[in-house]
Amino acid sequence: MGNGLRFVLLALLLTLAGKPVQGSDAERDEAIAAFIMGLPKTELHIHLEGTLEAEDYLALMARNGRESSYADAAAVRDRLTYARDLDTFIEVYEELLGAMQTAYDFEQVAMTYIERVAAQGVVYVEMFFDPQMHTYRGIPLETVMEGLYRAHERAPVEYGVELWFIACFNRDRSAASALMHLVALAPYQDIIIGVGLDNPEEIGFPEKFATVFARAAAMGFRRTTHLDVDVPNTLEHHWSALRLLDIERIDHGLNVADDPELMTAVREAGIALTACPTLLYRDIPGRLEGRLARIRTLLEAGIEISLHSDDPGLMRDLYVGDLYVLAQNEGGFTREEIVALARNSLLSAWVEEAQRSVWLEAFDAWLAEHPIAF
Ligand SMILES: [Zn+2]
């Protein structure tokens, strides 16, 4: 084959595969990160209360004229560094979210988050919040909702990001409490589109919440539940949640990869997984790799899985775009895999199909304009 023909063939191949990045390694990494950040995506597993960064917490305390037991942001971060098990994590979580007092606080916390992810390709957010964590400390639901309504209205106007809410009930509280709160959510169904379950997987989960979820479905709420990673009886919990809660998504759910029958059941039921590579024990060797390997297995199995950030404020400020970059850097995810994850995040959102079609068209157009290969 002549050199000319070889060159033409090579050029054709490169055009088909996407354009390789020229220049140094650093330039290449930067170009890939810019592509991943710009890639249109949604955030479906983010806790309002978990978006509070150390500085946000201190600013809220100061604004409300309250004294913090932490001298500075470094001291708050230090406390978080030692919150290495779920119980301690939740203890610190509840302590920090206690800084939110007024409707304005809730509005500002949500808007600060939106501002941070608007630069990471996020077009749409379904944000968890925990009504019980506020009512039990004396903040009326009306106050929380007043702030969330304002954020819902401002986010698309100021940042071009749609913001909706999912109310999570705490699994370590009673079903009666969840039911009482569910009924109280009815007037806010124009911005609260679904319900979920979080906090530790207590004994009795998920049976305990079957009635609550049946009621939620009857009221027209979409349904998801956390199924945490590597907790005792996790596979049993997954199977029971599928049977008893009529869920449409699973938050975390990485243990699905451990059971081929469960993988088939989840895929056939069209249940989406909102996976979070971030974790409490990130420094333990192999933990991050283990999570990324399961994410890849689930993606390859045809499950609608996407990446999400959970509690970025409490987990070293890694937001959703950062996590896609992390998956590429640490897990060696290819362009095709990164694109598939982001596309899944559009497919898993609880929106009308007409809106989804518009998204997917824009997504494909964006990809065509950014032919980078990695
Ligand atoms: Zn979560």
C-alpha cells in the first residue's frame, strides 16, 4: 500500500473513531476532562443536606448568629475525615445540616449547589431532601418548602438547570412517621416528583415501608430507594425491594453486579441505578477500584446505570462532573463508556418523553461537535 493511500485510510479511521488529542500528556488530560465536564448530564442522586461544604456551614451559622463549635473550615473538614462509618457520618451530617434554619437558608444551599454543577454539564437535577431531619429539629415543612420553591424557580432562569425534588424518608425512623410526612407532602407535588428511602438499612427494611410506598404510588409519586453497598443481607434486601416497593430506580445498588439473576431482573424491569463512586472509605486501597469495576460490569450487562455524587459537600467536594473524570482517570473508562453513562443519566430522569427526545437530540448534536477520542 502506498504511503498516500495509507495516510488517507488512517485519516478516515481517525475521523470515524473521533479526533485524537495532540500535544503533551497534560494537554491531553485537560482536553479529555473538558470534554467530560461539558458532556450534557443529569444529577439524580444528590442530597440537599449533603451539599453543604465546610465553608457553607460556617457561613450559615454566622448568618443566623449562632456559635459553631468548630474554629474554622479546616476543623470541620477534620471532623469529616474521621467520620468513617455510616453512623458517625450521619451524626456529623445531622450536626451540619442543623445550620439550616430559615427558608432563605434552604434556598441558598440549593442555589449554591446549582451554581457549582452548572459548570459541569448538568442540565437537570432531581435533588433528595430529608423532611424528617428538619421537622424533628423543629423546622416546619412549610419553611423548607418555601426555600425549595424559590430555588426551583431560580435555577433554570439563572443557570439553565432544571431543579426538582425527591423526598427521602429515613429507614431508621418508623413507617408511621414516613406515612405522616408523605401525607404532608401532598400540597407540594408540583415540585416534589418522587419519594425515596435513605439512612441505614435497618432491620425490617424494606417490608416496613411497603404500605408507605403503595400509598406514595397511589398519590402519583415516582419511587426509588437507597440500597447501600456491601451491607449485611444486601442481596436479600434488593430482591425484597423489587418485590415489595414497586421501585423505578435504585440509589447505589452496586451489589446487583454480584448476582446474575438479579442483574437480569433489574434490567428486564427497566430499573435504573444511580451509582456513586464516592465513598466513606475512599482511602482504603481497592475500594474505589472495586466500585468502578462493578459500575463497568453493570454497564456492560445493559443496565441503565449512571454516575452521581451523593453528598459532595461531605465527601471532599467531588461533584458529578468530577466523578465522570475520576472514572476515566482511575477506572480507565473509555469515551464510549463515559458517553453511555451520561446518556443513561438522561434516560433515567423522571421527565416526559417529549422532553427526553429533545435532550437526546441535543446530546447527539453535542457529541458530533466534540469528536475527541480516548
Ligand atoms: Zn445517597
